[in-house]
Amino acid sequence: MKTHIVLTPANIEIEYRLAGAGSRLAAFTIDFTLQIIMCLLLAVIFFWTHGAFDYYTVLAITEGWALGLLIISWFLIYFCYFIVCEMLMDGQSIGKKIFGLRVMKDNGQPLGLQESLIRNLFRAVLDILYIGLFFILFSPKHKRIGDMVAGTVVVAEHFDDTVTPLNINQLPDPNHINRAGIVQLPHLILNVDEQHLLHSYMQRKIYLSEDSKKRLHLLWAEYLSQKWQIDIAIIDDDLLAGLLQLNQANY
């Protein structure tokens, strides 16, 4: 199993499991099937609105500007599908979401529009010749040419549905939180960015080594101690989940 290690600004190493060729090909098959369905539906709608369901009418329409418009629409579906999905679904397409895959930058940051455009431009030009699959099989980081140029990587991650959605009935026992030296529960507020970071950790922790998790626990303890000006002696996954639940219940 190949892994990708990200070094955070605090010198904490986070280890991700790289997505292999099999899972990526399976995800692409689902996405490509959806693209074909969308193209067929578009063609049916197009010809239906023009009343073109006999041979001569179809032939007449496809000889004019309408054929060019349909081809352009098909190309936009082929090229823009992955870009739109990756921007709206935080680095995932529908196929990747089903198989628990995600595209991110090499440094662990979320995928941006520029990176998505670059990697999908190479997909549209080169991967139709199976060049991308060849590089995934033999590159050290399972990267296509588009990933190499864009500085992105595809990782496999596990989504724990028990983390969200949350409600006030799921708040932890205050005695459990107090054992870490935290006593003023109403004042333990995390901002939106901190909640997003903590939620991302809770989603990905299953693929982190125990050593990486311990170092992240120490980092969270130091950060929250300074933020709230209190002494936090212990932090573990249960406590972090409790803090996330507490804050999401208050928002």
C-alpha cells in the first residue's frame, strides 16, 4: 500500500493512503457512464424539441448549425463534468465519492479551480488514449500526467457518518471533558475554520498512523490551551469529537 505524507506548517506529518489504479478506474467508469447518460438525454431532449423523430427531419437538422451546437454541448459535458464536481464536492466526483476517493493538492490543501482545470485538460487530451492509466500504474504516487503538472494527488479516505450530522442529544458527558482540564464548557468556542479543520481530521483519522495521531493531539492541546488560556492536560479523539459536537450544536 503506497502512502502520501504531508508535512504541516507545524512539522506534523499526516499520512494518506494513495488511491490505486483499480479504484480510480472503477470510479471513472461510473463517472463516464453518467456522462454518456447525460449526453444521450441531451440529444433526446434536443431532437424532441425540434420534432425530429423521423429520418429525414433528423438528417436535415444535423446538417445545419444544430449539429455544431449539440457537439459543443457534448464536449462541455465531457470536459466540465469533473471540474464542476470537484469544485462542488471538495475534490470528488460522483464516482470518487462512491469509492471514497478525493483529489487534493500535494501539500494536503483542498483542490482549487486552477489545479482542477489543469488536471482535467490533460484528461481530455491524453487519457482517452489510456496514457493516464499507464502513468497511474507505474508512477510512484499513482499520478496521471495531469496530476504531475497540477501538483495534485488522489487519496483514499474513509468517511465516518457517525461524526455528522450532530445534534444536542449527542453531547458528551461533561465529566469526560473535564478530565482533560476543561471546565468552562459554554466558552469553548471554535470558529468555522477550526471546525472545518477538526471535522476533516475526524474524517481522515482512520488512515493516520498512531504516531501521527499522537502528534496531532499534542498540537491541538497546545493550540487550544493558548486559544482559551486554560491548561489542557489530555486530548484524544473522543475529546476532539466532543468539542466538535458541542460547537456544531451551538451554531
